[in-house]
Amino acid sequence: MPDPNPTVMEFLLTRRSRPSKTLTAPAPTRDELMPILTAAARSPDHGKLEPWRFIVLQPAALARLAEFAAIRAEALGVAPEQLAKTQSSLRGAPLAVAVIAAPKPSGKIPEIEQLYSAGAVCLALLNAAHAAGWGANWLSGWAAHDRGFVEEGLGLAPAERVAGIIHIGTETSTPPERPRPDLDAITEWVEA
Ligand SMILES: Cc1cc2nc3c(=O)[nH]c(=O)nc-3n(C[C@H](O)[C@H](O)[C@H](O)COP(=O)(O)O)c2cc1C
């Protein structure tokens, strides 16, 4: 017999990201963030490789990255408005957690499964932050995919990638619902 948990089900059925620009201080303290990271690290991980890690970015680090983004934008020819968007998102954030996909050499577990696991960690982190009462938003952007930015700015190894940058803070407004998928259009029931 199923043993339902209606509170969790209701949370999952109504979960909604909070746009990062609507997040403000205070951000979770280290003690408040630890259970959120613990929940995120409790994600499916084929082969128990732990192919991910966290970088917790506090305001001074985010400001440093905003400055560094300007250097990378010039090197890459990123449009000024794109740079401004990235800088304002970094400078305005009370806290962000970069989830780093860190694939491990394995003859058994394909790298793509390790990347899927990193994506699962991102969603679990987002959900745990929301469940703890914070607003949170999963972002990426051009800088998250720029090797110069992630290796020099965040200290990533060549094989590592940014799976997501999860902004976490105090929400100032609840966004309206956004359209959700038509389940009939994306679901196939195979009976035999
Ligand atoms: C891998 C990934 C990267 C994303 N990057 C951005 C981004 O850079 N900027 C943005 O506005 N939204 C981005 N989004 C979408 C936001 O997370 C958006 O708020 C989300 O789709 C809202 O969905 P939810 O309410 O179901 O959580 C990204 C989503 C994913 C999965």
C-alpha cells in the first residue's frame, strides 16, 4: 500500500522558482545552508562517484566575479547588454551556490550519467532551498560556459563544468505561475 505524504506532494506540485532579481538579503547563513546542501548531495548518483561539488559564493566573491566577467566579455566580444545583465545578476545576489559537475574516470558509468546526476543535484538544491523557506533560482548564462571564466574565476579543473548557479535569498515577491507542460503531449503509455 502506498504511504502518501500529501504535504511533500503539494510542495512538488506547486513548486516555483523565484526570479533572482527579486531575491534580497538576508541569505542563508552557513548553518542554515548546510542542511540544504546535505539534501542536494542526497541525489541519485550511479556508482556512488559523487561527480559534483559545491562552490558557495558570498557577496564579495560575487562582486569579484562581476568584475572578472568584464575582462572575459571583452576577450570574447560579448555584447555590452549581455555583460550588464550578468554583472547585475552577480552583484545583486545575496548568495549563490555553483553546482560543479566533476565527472570521475569510470569504465562503468558513462560521463553523461554523471552529468545527469549533477542536474539532479541542482534541482534538489533548488527544492531544498524553497522547502527551507528561501527563494531560489537556477541560472547559467554565457559566463558559466566560458572556460576562462570558470577556470580562472571559479577555479574549475579542465574536466569540470558549471551545472548550475543556484541563487538563494529572501524573496520579495511571489511570481505568477508560468505555463506548465501538457502531460498528454509528453507522456506515452505503453500497455504491451
Ligand atoms: C540548466 C538551466 C539553466 C538556466 N539558466 C537560466 C538563466 O541563465 N537565466 C534565466 O533567466 N533562467 C535560466 N533558467 C531557467 C530558470 O531556472 C527559470 O527560473 C525556471 O525555468 C523556472 O522554472 P520553475 O519555476 O519550474 O523552477 C535555467 C534553467 C536551467 C534548467
